[in-house]
Amino acid sequence: TGVALEGNQLTVDSSVATGTTITIKVTAEETGNYNKEEQTFTVKVADKNTATVTITGLPDTVTYGQEFTLTASQTGDTTSANKKWTWDYDQEYFKQVGPNANTETITLQAIKAGTPSKGITVTYESGTHKGSATVNAVVEKKEVTVSGITAANKEYNGNNTATVNASGATITGKVDGDKLTITATGTFADADAGENKTVTLTLGTLGGADSANYTLATAGNQTETKANITVRDLTVKPNSGQSKSYGTTPDPVLAYTSTGAVTGETAAFDGALSREAGEDVGQYDITKGSLELKDSGTFKATNYNLVLDTAVVTFEITKGTYGGSAPTKTVNILKNYAGVQTGRLTAADFFTTAPAEAKITNAVPDSNPSSMMSLAG
């Protein structure tokens, strides 16, 4: 066991102990010119001489995705007959990219970050010598930088939180084909409305199928972006049912309610609502007039846009009630007139400005009813 003889080649494997004697019997069969002959030889198993092997070319730090070339050399075997080089390494962490693995030189690429289960070993063997060497390499995570993160515009809401979009971020430094993502959060410099405001970014963790092989660089990453905070509509709605009687001055102060201020803020106003011009009985649309916002406490007018509710509310002027003494007018009627004497009176004879509804409803002489006078229209 452990010994094989093929032709004129005797092979002894490692299971045969050093110092073992092997007897070989060689027989030459009889031929036309020669008699049969047998010879016996003894072979004593001895270790091969040691070849001192050295590996050069290992970088101080091996990073995921990095390619590096190792070169082996040996001393002790000057003949190098039937020499052979064999490389062995953890193929979960490294792959060969050239040249042939049975030469003194090999180029490897780190394909996984972490600590391999074994070192990188090269073995040299010739007919008379044998030796090996091992180098150890921990594969470090590859650094990447992030850019291209954006923040969304938002309407004023009283806080400085920004909505950040990192789905389209550019991750620089990753190996082609690797899947890598990033998360991020952002805050505006303050909560007030404004254009092109600075949003400070806080990068989260790397994700994706290959994230275990990467780490964020300590410098060179995007730290801020820009976005707008737009003003918020604050809506004023006039109270319904507001009115006055005809001839009354001035108009009452128009009342209203407001909605749209963020929680914790109370809207403040200067000025007043107004209405369409006119003093006759009827309906008049209420308008924004001189009403405007003003700062008060935590409420800042510049964070809002004052708008009047789109539903039209009207102010009504109702008919007035005449409150003066009854108007009178004296008309001289000629006496001794044989027949009916007529005279024409109108409401305008009793008013400086006669209401359209005014009309004569009765006529009496000296305040006493009389059949001597009648209404003819």
C-alpha cells in the first residue's frame, strides 16, 4: 500500500514511512539470444530535500474588489527538475484572474470582505525537493461615497423636517454589477417658508445584496441639498347673515372665521373685510378689503397666504322703517266752484327724496273726514 510501479517509474506516497525498505524484483525473460535473468533491488524511502519557498507581492491591506499578484520563489533546489507549483486559497474570498495556477505567479481578486478560513499557500515540488509558504490576508470592506440625494419641496407646516429621496443616489466606488443602496434623512435650517433653503443630510446605512462588502467613506459624501418651503394658505370665511337696515351708517364691522394655521399657532390680522359699493336695499358680495395677516407670538405672517373662501357670502341691506312724523301738505281749494274741482298731489310733495314705495293713501280736510274730498289716484 502506498507503493506503485508502472514501467520503470516507482511511486511512493506519503503513507509510506520514511526509512521503509522496498524490494524490487526485475525479471528479464529468455529470448533467442539471451537466457532468463532475475535481479533483486532494494530501495529505502527517504524524505525529499527541503526547498525554502518565499511569497512576495501581498499588499499591506487587501480590499474587497482589489486585484493583486503574488510571486513565489524557492531556494535549495538548483536543478529544479520536474518542478511544479501549486496554489491553494479560500475560494469563497478570492478568485483567480490569472495566470495559470501551476506557475510561480498568480493574480487573485478579493470577492468577499472578511477573514478567510485559511491563508494563501503555494507549494513547490520537484523530483528531489519540496517546500511551501503561506501568507494571510484579511479582506477589508471597500469604501464608497454617496451623492445625488434630493429633498422634496413642501408646504409650511411648522417644522423643519425634510422628505429626502435617496433612491436615485450615485454611489461611487462600488464594483460594477454590485447591488448597493443608501438611506438618508434631512432637516431644513429652520421651519420658515423660503426658496432654495439648505437641507442638511444625515446618511443612513448601506443596503442591497452586496452591502456587507462596503462601508461609507469618512469624507467625500454629500452633506446637504436644497429645497423650498412654500407658504401655506390661510382661509378667511365671512359669517353669513350679516346685514343692516336701509339708511343706516356706517356698516357694521364684518365678522369672519379663519382656518389653516398650523397647530400651536393663532392667526392674527390687521384691517377689515369690505363689501361691494352701494346703499340701496339688496345683496352685496363681501370682499377681502384691507384685511391682512400680521406677526403675533409664534405666528409669522410671511409663512401664510391670506385667501378669501371661494364660497360667496353676501351682506344684505334690508328695507328701513320710516320713523318721522306724518308728512302733510296744504292745498287751497277754490270755494263756490260749481262742479268738481281737482288738484294733483304726489308723494314727492311730502319728501325731499321720496321712497319708491311712498304713495298717498288718504286725504282729509282739517284732519276731519269729509265727503267733500276724494282720492282720484
